[in-house]
Amino acid sequence: MAENTGNTGIADDEHDADGAETARELSWRAASVGLAVLDVDDAELVHGWRSDPVAAHQMGMWPRSLTALRERIERDIDDDDRDDFLVLLPGGDPVGLVGLTAQNIVNGTAQVELMLAPGHRGHGHGTAALDALVDLAFGELPMYRLTAETHTDNRPALAVLARSGFTREGTSRAACLHRGRRHDLAVFSLLRPEWEELDRPRAWDA
């Protein structure tokens, strides 16, 4: 994926060989969050987020070892059909993970994914991160249609998608098996013309 030529770094918890704090390079910057490409070294952080019971229930995730997650991130880095980013606050604190997956450049389609860290939910970071990802997909990539899926009872995710301009298309009945039960998935989409009509600042206006 082509990176924004106006990239800037913000402080993160990485350190150089002398122990001095270094800046995490951003691939994309918005008003209140920045997106940094997910790296294998982020596996432990993401593993902790995925182990959170709330996230596991809302996203239908099953336990995965740190080694397996590290290997998966390494494989995904080489996958030209997806891009995964850490969501960073201006001070450098990582608050979540977003992804633009199943990218089809010919058809101009992709799927968006979002996970927030425990303790950082309910502060608007999800909407800010999703807006930034959407602006990247439509502003720098030739995407025309973005889709998203979530449990029909995942109210926070439903609200974030609605605030970011996504339209609920319908329901995939019994599409997910989690904790011995079948769950319905709400299906959302956002088209380029709808994004163009959104009355909000774009990420590059930050």
C-alpha cells in the first residue's frame, strides 16, 4: 500500500540501543489518532487485547497462543490484500487495532476491522480510528465499497459504524459460532459517493 508522503512520527514506548525514547513512524495521521503499520514486535500487545473477555465475546475470537499470533502477524505483513495498523493517540499510547482486509483493487472493495484496547473504549477513539481508515481507503486507494460485520448485539460497534456513515444492509443469520451458540452478524457498507457526502473533516485536514 502506498504510504502518505506527509508521514510524521509520534512518541511511542519504543527505545533505541541507548535506551532513549524513539518515535513510531505513522503511515496515516488524522486529527486525534495516528495509524502505524502493525509489526511483529506488536504481537504481545495485541495478544493482551485479544485475551480481554469483552473483546473475545464481541468479536467471536478464540484463544490463540502468543507464538501463533506472532506468526500470523508475520504472514499478514506479506499479504498484499490486507493492511493492519495500530491506533495511536497523539502522545503515542496505543489504543487499538484497525485493518483494511480482503482488498480487491480491481473491484474496489475491502472490509474494515476494528478492535479497541480495554480501558480505551467509550472515548470516541473507535470512531476516530475508523474515520481515519475510511479516509485512507477512499482518499489514497481506489476503493469504492467498504464492508463491515459485527454481532447484532454488539451495540458499541453498531454505534461506531453508524457514526462513521456506514449503512446497515441486512443480517447474516446464524453466521458465527461462539461459545456454543450461533450468532447473527449485522452487515454494513459504505460507498465512495456516500463518503464524499459526509460532512466532516478528512484525515489530511488534521
